[in-house]
Amino acid sequence: MQAHEVANELRRIAKALDNAPELEIAPYLSINAASDTKEDFLTLARIMPRPMKKGVDFPDTDYSYFKLEHSFWRIKASQSKVCTIVKPAQPAQYECPSILSDEEEAELVSAE
């Protein structure tokens, strides 16, 4: 969707709300914009109202998103799109105590 289409829809919403000034609205209203590239994310972030608060949704998962929030606006992008991996995932390494005593292990090995 192009920016002018979003702006037109927001104007329609604002007009509807202006026509009902006494209407009580739940305090949670959210508009999310997700970006597929770092450039698109930065372009949108530059035109958003200030100040913005940064954060991460779903940290430490494959679905983590970097986000910038202002009022009810939230723009986000996959961390894999806007961040650099500084420590790649590594397979788990285990240190396990011996389960069998030396005698038990010798008994099992000699049984073969």
C-alpha cells in the first residue's frame, strides 16, 4: 500500500472520529507498519512523529522485531533486516558427569 493510500484512510478514520466527539474509545489503538528492508524501515521512521521509543518484540526468538513506537503508531522490521548478527547461533554443548562407574562400564563393555 502506498503512503498516500494510508494517509487517505487515516483521514477517513479521523473524520469519522471527529463526527463522534463524545465517543469513548478503549485506550488501545494500534497501527503497525512492517518493513521488508532496512531502507524502507528507515524511510518510514524518518517521517514519523517524534519522540519515538525503540524496543524489540519477541527477543531471543527467530521472530524478533526491532520496533519504534509513538502514541499508537508502531513500525517494525525483522531484526534480521535491520541488525547485524554479532554472535551467530551455536549448537549446544553439554558437559555430563559419568553415568556409569568404571566397574559398570567395564562390565557392559566386556559383555559384548
